[in-house]
Amino acid sequence: MQQPLISILIPFKNTEIYLTDCLESILIQTYKNWELLIVDDGSTDSSFSLVELFSLKDDRIKLFKNTGNGIIDALRLAFENSTGDFITRMDSDDIMHPNKLAILANNLITYGTGHVAVGLVKYFSDEGIQEGYKTYEDWLNKLTQTGDNYSEIYKECVIPSPCWMIHRDDLVACGAFNSNIYPEDYDLTFRFYKHHFKCIPCHNVLHYWRDYSTRTSRTHIHYAQNHFTPIKIHYFLDIDYNKNKTLTIWGAGTKGKLTAKILIEKGIDFEWICNNPKKIGKDIYGKELKGFEVLKTIENPQTIITVANRTSQMKIRTYLNTLHLKPTENYVFFC
């Protein structure tokens, strides 16, 4: 029986020094029925020529130049030229585990449509991995091992952009790469969530995520933290917001203020609470900040928590449990 064809989509720009490692990790995959749609997004180094040499040796590698600008346009071009039954992404500076395609594809075959195959990730770097990235790796992998990725979707992107695979028809059903919202990986994850595509649990490290100082996710404005709050609010209001509940913001730091500002601009009313005695009673954007104890007097609350400190988050979660409030239904953590 013929294995399903996997289409691998890769945008690249000026990653010449990493591309050979990336492409060789694809060539040695134990799963052989794949095609690579790889798009040059305006490289000024020798990346295009390097990939061209690989494409001349293996006709499964199909090289294009971006007719638009940026990662989303590059992904659209790659997808438009793909023919695979399964679709996956890859970053041009990363490395696949030899069994990555096989494990993801076998999981999709086993579970069927309506599912997203994901795998564990591991950061690596010549300069060493910073604590924040290691924390993110551990958090993400813990979710992936149980398939509970969406349970914390409002905190951070819960599906790594270069380590998922999905049925072609499912990707089309949720809009594929038609959206112009950045960060594009987080936007797509929210659309998977909205369409109720279940994440398949996985216990294997399938993707090696390279970190370095000039990596796009570190340097491009589209991936700055102030772009994450608007996308969280957009999808929270679209998917989980209950108009019959009293919307509440907990926290008045940078993210809390940005959240409040966006909700005010959208004309959505809310209560604003915090546990900082220096801020309680203050007026910000025409809203009075109240002590968090007010929450127990609010009938049917739905709270957005913007407090980043982990110790404080644990205390907040404990307090919410004493009020018998439930995740998503009554509260979501935005950080």
C-alpha cells in the first residue's frame, strides 16, 4: 500500500549556514514519500544557490522564489504548489529527527482526520540555551505528552510552528495560510483550536530547534510580545468569551493595561482587579482598580489573568479554586 504523500513547506531567508544541516536531515528521513516545497523569501546570501544544488540532485525538492513578501506569502506559495495528503512545516535553520515524518504520519493515519500530529522539541545552540527557552521547551513538551496543548493556549503558542502535521483537507477547512495575522504560527494554532482539531499525544523528540541571536522569532517585529496580546484577545472574544458572564481583568502591569486598552477600544465592558495595594483605588483609562477579593462578589465572572509572576500565578490559581471557578469557563491565563 502506498504511503500518503507528505508536503513539507519551508520558507527561508539568509540561512545559508544552516540550510545544509536542515536539508540533509530531511533527506535521511526513514519515511521516503515526501515532497519539499521550499521558498526563497528574498535572500541576499547564497541560500538560493545552495538549495538549487540540492534540488538538482533530488526531484522531490521543489524550489521557488517568493512572489510576495514575508513568511505568510511564502507559505501560501508553497502550499499552492503542494500535492501531499499530509502537510507539515519546517524551519530552514532547524533539524529533523530521522523518524520525525514517520512518527507524525503514522499518528495521523492511526487517529484520522480532525487531529493534529505534534512532537516533542529540543532547543540547541552554540551559545547555550537561555533559561527562558528551556522553560518554554519543558512547558510545551509537557502539554504535548498528554495532548492537552489547548489547555494553556492563551499563555503562549502551544503548537511549535515547525513540528506539526495535519490532513490537507483539515488545513484547508481552517483557512490554511489565508490569514494575514502575525505571529502566523500562533494564529494557525488558534484556528486549529477553533475547529476542534485534537492534538495527538507524543513522547518522542522529533524536532531540534536551533536558537541564535538573529533568529527571526527573536528579531522581527511580528514576534514581539506586544503582538501576542492582541491575537489572544481576538481569539478569546471569538471562541471562549461568554457575554452572559462578567468579564474581569486581573493585573495592571504592562499586559494588563494593554488588555484593558484593547477591550475599551472594542467597547467591551469589564471589571478590573489586582493584588497590588499600591494600585488599588487608582483610575486607569477611566476604570477604577479594585482589590482581587471583589471577585468573590461578582456573579458569574470570566477573568483574564495578566499577572506574569509564577509564584503569584500559583496563588491566584489556588484562590480561584476556593471560589470553585473553572479554567476557560471562568478564567484564562494570558501569560
